Amino acid sequence: MNLADIPAEPPVQPPRPAARELFGSDCDTEITGSTVVATCHNAYPETDLLRLHVECERWWDVDGDGALVPLDPAGRTRLTGRCWKEVRTAWVSHQRTP
């Protein structure tokens, strides 16, 4: 082995992947006709502020953004929303408490 082949400094290590963020409730959203039900469980140690968003299929049907609902650690909740006619899509957003 030739000593000239040994680097003077150790090679640069690739950056480690970011640690998984422990925040955000797990929500299952079910659309049945014109009704939306989201069932959420917060498995993390921080309160999650949830909001249900409902987008309606018809142009004249009003889309809805629900009120913020705090979900404490280990808590469960149901969020509901609806359209007059068909629902195009629905989702739950998550926000940290200030």
C-alpha cells in the first residue's frame, strides 16, 4: 500500500435523511353522495389543528372550509361537511398551534 493513496482527511459523508416529522393526525376521508366524513386520530405528542375542505362538483354549489378543530395527542375526532349535490373532492389540512 502506498501512503500517498491514503486521503489526508476522511471522505465527506453524505447528508443523513431528515428525521421523520412527528406531527399530523392520520385522517380517513369518506365521500358518500353529497356528504363528507373525515375520521382523524392524533398519534403524536403535539396538538394538531384540523380543517376539513370540501370542493363541490357543481359551479353553483358553494365549496366549504370548516372551522379549525384542535385535536390533542391520542385524541380522535370526526369532521363533517357537505355539498348540495355531488362532492368533487375533500381533504383535511393540518396546522400547528401557535
